[in-house]
Amino acid sequence: MSLHDDAVLVLERYGERDADQAELRRTYLDHLAGHPDGMWKACGAGHLTASALVIDPARGRVLLTLHRKLRMWLQMGGHCEPQDDTLTAAALREAAEESGIAGLTLLPGGPVRLDRHPIPAPCHWHLDVQYAAIAAPEATERISDESLDLRWFPYDEVAAVADTSVVRLLDRTRARLAHSS
């Protein structure tokens, strides 16, 4: 199965659980149907990306990266690569690369939410499929070349440093964690 096919399946399953994002999910599926290259950075109309909010539920904190280009505190994430067999694998790879943490595990249940945001030309849109990755309490982070900084924030401090998309991702992640316990 191709990464494109996997993304379609992930989005179809996501729609069964998250009706509040039905219109956005349909936008993602329509994009993939109209763009065979819609998984890749080279797709000028936009492309899917995969990200993961790295969380330490035992300590009630999240790891955010100060993105080098955007100069914003964000979750780990980025472009899909040819070696990624699945969106899940892409999100986990990005989280591990950007956090420096080995042994991350994705929160069960698939993506936590979707977020579509404009990006500078020549491309126009990132259609981000957002997961949550759990770090062990003893995990040690290591800054990557893509970051200016990397820092743990208590849940209640995220809204003061990050944009609404990160806050929404954290809220949805915490709700899923509460539901699964």
C-alpha cells in the first residue's frame, strides 16, 4: 500500500470518530483524490504533513519546539518522506527527529485532529494530520537543526506561548487521555 493510500484510509477512519472536523476531513480527501502527488512537498496546491504533540502525561507537560523558520512554539512535525510507509510512521519519525527522544509511542486511536494552514509560495497549504506522542517521564530531549529551542511546558502554560492550533491539539489530546484512562 502506498503512503497516499494509507492517508486516505486514515482520513476515512478519522471521520468515523470526529464529526466536528467532517468538512476539513472532506477537504483533505478531495485534495488527495485530485492530486496523486498530494503527499509531497512538491505539490504546489498543498500537501499533507504529519505532526505529533510530544507529551509527558505523568508530569502534565508538553515538549514544544521553537521553529527555526517560523519562530513559533509548535508541536514536532513536517513533511512526509519517501521512506515513510504510513502517516503514523511519518508523525513518529518527525517527533523523534525533532525532539531527540527515542522510544516515543503514539497515543492510540489514530490522529488527534486535523489542521489546515497557509504557507508561503510556491506551495499554498499544509494539511496537517496531528497525532500525540507519549514520552517516558525520564525521557531526555535533544534539540535538532530545525529548532531554535526545545522546551517542556506545563499544560496550563501552553496557551501563553503557542498559537490556537497547538492549544486545540493539546485540548483534544488531554480529552483523549482522560477518556482512555
